[in-house]
Amino acid sequence: MRVTALAVALTGVASAAMAFDWAIPDWLPPPQVPGDITMSDDLVDLGRHLFYDQRLSADGTMSCASCHEQARAFTDGRAVSVGITGQAGAFSAPSLANVGYLPTLTWANPMVESLEFHALIPLFGEDPVEMGNAGREQELFARLMEDDFYQGAFAAAFPDRPQADLFTITRALGAFQRTLISVGSPYDQFVYEGDRTAMTAAAVRGMELFFDHRLECYHCHLGLNFTNNLVTARSTMPETGFHNTGLGATGGIEEFTLTPRDQGRFRTPSLRNVALTAPYMHDGRFQSLEQVIRHYAAGGEAARLGQPDPLRDPLIIGFQITDAEIADLIAFLESLTDEDFLTDPAHDNPWPVDHPARSGAAAP
């Protein structure tokens, strides 16, 4: 019975994803979509408007895009993100490129497994405060429904419950974020589309280094999303990976598993568009790709200081690398930049320049 139930559930998830026109290449499977969500253009459009609406925050100063800017591959350029009260969070805002293919949605909480659940954290979280809506949920819903656009948009996306509430807001946001698919980089053109001119000679040399056993990069940064965290509409089971990379950091998934050996283990980030997502690591400690490479070459921060972290991943053992090889490796990482993704009008701010959504003011 359990196997049958699982098969039915997976069939529902796959069907929810396959029915929507994702406008993706044939070699790429669609993202996984929860079985209770029907992807539609109206739902995605509603989510896009919500994503860019500063009225989603309690004081009207912050939208989802405040921490996830399209030009930065949907990151914010800060070491750690800051909420409406000025309180700094503990983590760097991760890129949302291909976020629909990630089975876990935070650096260190393995239990946040859906975009819909994750949306509740910035919207209503209290430690840290991000958008500041805790205890003010009804104010948020009423504020949105004062706008004539939302009255029509919620009705179009949710004919059976045409109101702003926790269900409709989180599902619309999740739908839009699943469409943030980035697979048009020079690397993709070279590897998947067969264009042997798409990558420079330096980038090709860097790719050979990246996939060489000497550096071991590819053991954690692998597959279509350059991370060992992956789920697609065709997956039978999600792949998840959290690692201690020798940063000497506390916390990590240990705070949730309560297992001492999990201290300092954080989710492997995707490397897509990585040249634009500095600063790096979960706490934004490194400003450049060169610093990251030299960190791994040393075998981790603690190893560089002569005290290797006993909890670091066994693959973080260090390696010898020349300045020329570092330059080639960076050239390869830069080849993962998808310029079209950064400027795609389907992903940018849909609100008119003078609209209250851009200022957080009440709707006229």
C-alpha cells in the first residue's frame, strides 16, 4: 500500500509540472510542482507581481526582490541580508536561479522543502525579522486586496478562493519562482547545445580542472545545477547535500538534527551565475572567487591556520594550484553566467514606475 501511495503521489507531482509550458530546452526536465498546485500563466503573473511588491512588508519598504535582484542572479550583494528593522540575518541571500530544482530551500534547515513553506519565513519570521508581518497577517491581506489589480489577479489565479491569504500568496510566489530557470550560459551552449565556440579556451581549460580529481570540485557541484541538491518532475527521490567545507563555522544543520558531527554543515549552493553572486559562502565571508578557490586549496580556513577542522568533509583536503590555473578556473565559473536570464523581461518588475507597489504606499 505504501509503495502504491508513493507512486500515486509522484504521478500527481509530475503531472502538475508537465502540463505547464515551461519554455525550456528538450534536455531539461521541468521542476517538481506540488500536487495541489496547477501551474498557469495567471498564477505565475500573480506571483511575479507579489514578488516585486513592497507592500508585502509591514512598513512598505521591502519586497522579495529587495534581497533577490534579477541583475545579481536574484541575490543582493550583501554578506547577510537585512530586514525592515535593520536587523541583520545570519545568512547570505542565495540565488533563486533554478530554485525550483532544489529539494531544500535554506542554507541550514533541511526541513524547509517547498517554496510555499519557505515563503512564510521572510514574510512572518521573527528571528530575524525580515518583512515583519508576524501578528499582522490580516493587515497584509487587506492591504493587498485594496488594489484593483489584485482583486482581478487573485480571482483569475484562484477562481475558487479569490482572496489574498496564506494559501494563495505562498502558492503564487512559489509558482513564479519555479519559472526562474537559468540554462542559457556559454557552458550550456557548449555542453548541451553542441556549440564548440561558446566557451573560451581559458574556460575550457578551467572546466577540465573543475572536473579533475585533483581539485574535487565536481563531487559536490555536479549535474545540471552544479550542486548535489536536486529534484525534478522526473525524480523518484530528491538528492540532498550538506557539507562542512572547513570554514570553522558553528551551527549548520546540527541545530536541527542535534547531531554533533553535523556542526558546520551547510547546503551546497548552485554555481550557476556564480560570478555575479558575491560575496560567497553561507555567511558571505569571501569577496571573490579567487578567495574561495584559495580557501579550498588550503584545505579549509582552519587548515590554513594550522588547525584542520576535524569535522570538515573528507574531500576538503587541499591541493596545489598555480595562478594561471586559478585564472582558468575562474574563466570556467564565469562561463556559467546566463546573460539572458539576468535581463529576461518575464522575470523583471511588472509594476509601473509610479505604482504604489514600488513605494509601499496604500493603493489609490
